[in-house]
Amino acid sequence: MDLEGQDKIKATVESHGTKDVIVILGNPDADSSKMYAETTTSGDPTWAGPLAGVAYNLPTFHILEPEIKQLIPEDVWNEQVLIMEMSLEGGPISEAVKSVREAAGITA
């Protein structure tokens, strides 16, 4: 996750707290999705950004996870996400992000 993204997450949490914040990722592969999810739950694993050592434990999901898909109107999904769903390996990506939630004790 780039420094600007980390700054935005940090500013959002500082402004609103963690209770009503969730993170939705759109990364194209399992490895990057897992790293981003780790950043938003346990802190920046590279220790290079604003979230280094900051464990917000934010619930983090990938846009392709069923829990998120069911919340998005079908017409919006078809227009905005369907091509991603058709071209990416959603299963491994979803499992990678879910594993980070589970390791952090975050329930969906």
C-alpha cells in the first residue's frame, strides 16, 4: 500500500475512529491483497509508511468476496466490477484477505 493510501486510512481513523470503518480492496492478486490487508489490520509490514506499528484491526475485505458482492446492486456490480471478477482469480484473493482477518481475530 502506498504512503498516500496509508495516510488516507490514518486520517480517516483519526477523524472517525475504527468502529465504523471497513476497508475494501481491489488488488489484482492474492499476495498484494494479503499485504494490504495486513497493513490495515496489523500495521505496515515494511515499516516504511504512516501505518508502521499501527494496528488498527480494521475489517478488510476484497471487492470480490461474497460478503461484499451481495451488498452491491447488480447493475453497479455489472458496470463497475464484473470485468474484474471475470479476469481475476477471486477465490485465492478472497482466501488471502480472509486469512488476515482470521489471524487478527476479526469476524465478518
